[in-house]
Amino acid sequence: MYLFAACSKKEIMNPQKQTLYGKWAMGPGDGDTLEFSSENGRNILRYLDAHFITGIYMEREYRYVNGVLSIQMYPSEDFTQIPSFTLLPQDDEFRILANELYPQLSSTITLIYRKIQ
């Protein structure tokens, strides 16, 4: 007797995984925009680090599980949980402390991002 099993190559998308996908703006400039997307099975956070530190385009892997955001700040390190991250109930605005998104900063101001795409 033979038993054959098959699995679909289509990934079943977790709706929570897609919650952050898109562009989020803090203000009118490109340096105020974050983009959450998926590439090669990885969740990617992209932003221009113009206002705060380097002035270069940054890309970091992130996880969003059970309402908790974690970011891999450096490729050789584990993901760092972002305790201040708060996604508002309507899922079109979130708040985060500046020094948790930009660890080089000492500023503890709260940044507010709104979904634009």
C-alpha cells in the first residue's frame, strides 16, 4: 500500500502578518516614510534614515506576532522587541518611541505614523 501526500506551494497568508504591509508616513518628507513589505519570505522594514542619523536608506527584517513588533537591528543579532509599538485599533496609525526605531538616538519622543498606502 502506498500513501501519497501533497502540499500546495501557495503560502497561506496570515492576516496579522499583512497588517503592517504598505507605506506609513510621519510627515511630508521622504525621510518620514517607512515601508513594510515581504521579500523572499522575509518581512522587511525600509526607511531613509535622513532626519536622525546617517542619511542613508536602511533595510531591516521584522516580525509582527500577536500585536508585538520585533526588529532585527543588526544582521548578526537576534530580533529586538519594540515595547513602545502601539498599533491603533483601526490599523491605520501606530506610535513608537524614536530611540526604539532609531537605536542610535537618545530621544524618547513618540513618533506617530499613519498608513498612506
